[in-house]
Amino acid sequence: MTRWGMVVDLLRCIGCQACTVVCKQTNDVLPNLWRRVVDCGIGEAPQRQRTFLPMSCMHCGDPPCLEVCPTGATYRRDDGIVDVDYALCVGCGYCIVACPYQARTIIHRNEHEYGFGMGHISEDLGNGLPSPDYIGVCSKCNFCLPRIDAGLEQGLRPGLDPEATPACVVACSAEALHFGDLDDPDSVVSRLIRENRTARLQEELDTDAAVYYIVD
């Protein structure tokens, strides 16, 4: 079996936003929509340290968004990637409420922006963004699924061959993002998890997120 996942090295991320920019370009979505980098701090003053936290869909093993979807538009593939069938999505927003990671968004025409990850982003569609496919339905990061599937068809290895790897990982200037098969003990991601202290966001919720963070 294969389960695709990501490891984010918080010790290396410099907050350059390269991952958010390439996500926008690759997926034809608005900035900071499917992927965002949160500028935050850890600890108390005067020892408080600035930390950058890249976030996107966590591709949970037990996705709360899937359980509440009334049409079956949200589904989880055998390889662990959680995706959305836009032909089935009715834009009800239940998944947005259920997702604990604020990873889902509905893009509405002619609405005012009121915060990233909160479900509504405004945009003048006359400039070509976002893709019309995403208007009125819930969209989210899919680990650049078309790149992965196309690469596998060509015999490429996601996480090792750039053409078959999520664009954010390829574009990361600090090499803080890593992608691969969590079920393969010899993969880069499995090795990083094994050799470092890692954490997953809100582990107490038992979502079994496929995104791990190296914390020290």
C-alpha cells in the first residue's frame, strides 16, 4: 500500500512564501487559498521565537470533512489523498465547518474578503483568477494530484522526481518541505519522521493527519 504524506521542517522554513505563490500558479487559485504560511511565535518574551507554519489540507486518514459531506463529493483515495469531485459538490459548506485545519474554501463571486481559511474570498473574475471550476464549490489542496498521477504513469517517483512531486515541495527555497510514501520505511518522509521529533496539528482529534512537522 501507498499513503502519500508530507513532512514540514519548521527549523528550516523561512517564511519566503514561495510555496504559496507556486500553489496559486499551479492550481489557478487565489493567493493563500489552498496553502498559506502563518507567521507566529513560540514561547514567552524575551525568549519568544518567530516561527513560520506552512498549512494546507492535512489529508487525514479519518477526515472529518468526509463524514459530513451530504453528496459524496469529498472522498479519500486508496493512496490517502483527500479530494473533491466538483461535479457533486453543492457548496453547502458543511466540510468547512468540520475541518479543524481551516483548509477548505468556497469562492463566491462579488463577495468581500474576510479572512483566510474562513470559507469566502472575493475576486474580480475578469482577471482570469480563480478558475471558473472553483466558483461556488468547496476547493482545497490535493497534493497536486494531477502531477502525481501523470508522473506515476511515466514511471516517475513522487517525492524524488520533481515532475511527479507537489509544486510547493519543488519550489521550497529552504528545502523545508518533503513529500513521499508514509508506508514506505525507506522513503524520505519516513526517515525524517523516524530521525526527528515530529508532531501533527491537533493530534488529540485523532484525524490521523498525513502532514508531520519537525519541531526540534
